[in-house]
Amino acid sequence: MNKNQPIDLDFDKQHIWHPYTSMIDPLPVYPVTHTDKNRIFLETGESLIDGMASWWSALHGYNHPKLVKAMTEQASQMSHVMFGGITHAPAVNLCKKLVEITPEPLQRVFLADSGSVSVEVAIKMALQYWLSQGRQSKNKLMTAKKGYHGDTFAAMSVCDPVNSMHSMYQGFLPEHVFVEAPQSKFNAQQEEAELATLEQAFAEHHTELAAFIIEPIVQNAGGMNFYNPAYLKKLRALCDQYDVLLILDEIATGFGRTGKMFACEHADIAPDILCVGKALTGGCMTLSATLTTDKVALGISQGEAKALMHGPTFMGNPLACATAIASLELLEQTDWQANVERVYQAMQNLHRCETLDAVKEVRTLGAIGVVELFETVDVAKIQKFFIQKGLWIRPFGKLIYIMPPYITSDEDIAHLSHGIYQAIEQKAY
């Protein structure tokens, strides 16, 4: 498609659903013609600094030549082939890389389409594992409030039961066990009473629990809650003690976003099941993976079904796998840790917002910056303001946050931070 071809916004408004948007009174959409590095270009002429990395996925920015080359070369050979009864180098090499970079106990890899599907697969793994062990009573999950794990039904069932966008589906969803969200902050003292309450929940419910699922260190779309690594360490110990599997959802936190390759490394633990997605392909293609241990994989295979009962049509898509390999290689070659630390230091400008009465809290970790307000943001109003400032930032709820590509310059992060300050100061929300 020619980037100069006009975009029919009237057709879009009348016929196309966008994420979490009404068909009666839809939020405005802005017509994008092309992207480059950390810039989004609009049909109306604006060049926007991207503060969102396309919902946290475009780690390297846009149109990186290494990723474009990987996609182009793979597309010329084989864009897709079914994974049932067939294998290919992109899938094998990607899985080798994932086994290499994830915590050591994780040895078995299931490739899926999206983050939500990887969570579905993780939940199936946990349930099927205990069925294969003859323990049918272990058929529930436990999770923390303020979590977000995706939009498909099993994933929705472990999202926050009150404040999530999925609360309207209560009654249709499986019922699981919820504990309070982690309260002790990332850099603060871990409250022992909180851990005691968590242990009490395990003691009470462990006979019915297949797994505990949580986003490690950062609960993302459920409220951008940064919590103490000691909570995660205790959680691992309790899962071991009470014979419960631990599922870590690293879809948003994986591949360096929190300053570690995987957020669970802050607590020096490994899960029984790990979900990754979003940044896996550098934001170029949809792809996810669910990794697990030999114990879980072999346990499932010893059950009545003899196999994990899931198999997406586009499982192991060669085009996506080849892109993911290139993205992971690029991550290693570009000293991502130094880049994330640089981004973190540059985002300290956000703390200036703490001087504003409307601001409840500012928090930063790795390449994540969050400004929490006391009031809910008017997304349409504030996005119009950001566009005028040459910025792409999309808040939700009471949170204005940025998760920029790692390539973003200090100057651009300063522009993003100042734009957020101005928006709050001028009440453009």
C-alpha cells in the first residue's frame, strides 16, 4: 500500500472496531502512514515520539534493518506451514534460544499466537498436569488482585475481579481464588504481615489449587503496581511447600523491560510455567511462547490424553519465529542493559510531576515510567493534547505512563516527560 494513499476515516468510524472502543461514540483514531525508529508519522503531517513501543512490544523501534531483513528473507522462502507433523529451522532455533535465555528449569517450549493464548496454554498445562497425576480436585488457580493476563476467557478469569475491564463477564468465567495485590513497594521493606496472609491463603486452599499465576515484579494493565521481589521469593517457596505450580506471566515484563532479561530474576527464582509474548518479535509479528519444566511436560504426557490439548493453526509460524530470532540476537548485540539503565535515568524527569496537586504518585523501574493521578483521565482529550506536542502516549484509568523503545534518546524521553507534566499542569486530561 502506498503510504500517500488517503486513509478513509469515515469508513473506519462506521465499520471498524478498535481496542476497547464504543461503536456508538468511538474514541478518535489518528491515521498513521509510516514509522521509523521511534517515530510515528501521521497523514496530517505530525511526527510523534512513540512513548508506548506499540503496547510495549517494539523494543528496537520501528523498521530496524535486521528485523526487516529477517522478515523479507523468511517470507521469500516460507511464510507459513502447519506445525502438525512438520518442523523447521526458525521454530527449532527460536526454541533453542528461549531455552538458553530463560531460567534453567524451563526446558519445554509451546509456541502460540499471542500473549492471551500463551496464558490459556499455561492454564491448560497446569490443569492437565494435575489431572494426569490423578488429582482432579486441584482444578482452580490462585492469583493476586490488580492482575491482568489477557482478553480470552481463561485469561480473563484470573484478571482483577473488580477493577478489570472483564468484570462484566462474571458468572460466565471460571471462579478462582484471589488474594490481595502485593502491597510492599519494589524498593521498600517487605511487610511480613503481607507474606503471612499469603501463606494463610495457601494453607486454606492448596488442596484445590493447580497453580498460582502472577505478573512478576510489575502488575501491568491492572494498575502498574511495582512490588517487592521478596513477595515473589516467598511465593515460590509457598508453591513448593504446598505442591502448587507457579505460572509467571512475563508477557509485558520480559526481554529487559524491568532492567533484567526476565523480571523473575529480581527475586532469583524460576517458575514452573513461563509466558512470554509482546516484545518476543520486537513488535513486528504476533507470537508468544509458553515454557515449562520437564516435570510438568512429562507429567502431562503421562496422562490419559497423552498430549497437551492445544494446537493453533499458526503455531510455530516460520515468519514470526525468524523475526523473533533476529530480535533476540539484536537485543544481545546492542547492550540492552546499558540502554535500559540509560532510559531509566532519563525518565527520572517524570518525578517533577510529583509537585503537581493532581498527582498521587510517580514510579519508575527499568524502562517503565508511571504517573498516577487522583482522577481518571479523559483519553480522547489528553491524546489530542499529546498529538499537538508531537507525542504518542496512551493513558488508561488514572495512569499516564510510558514504556518507550530502548533506542529512545534522552532528549526524546525529556520531551515525553515534559509533555506529561504540561498535560497535568494545564489540566488537559
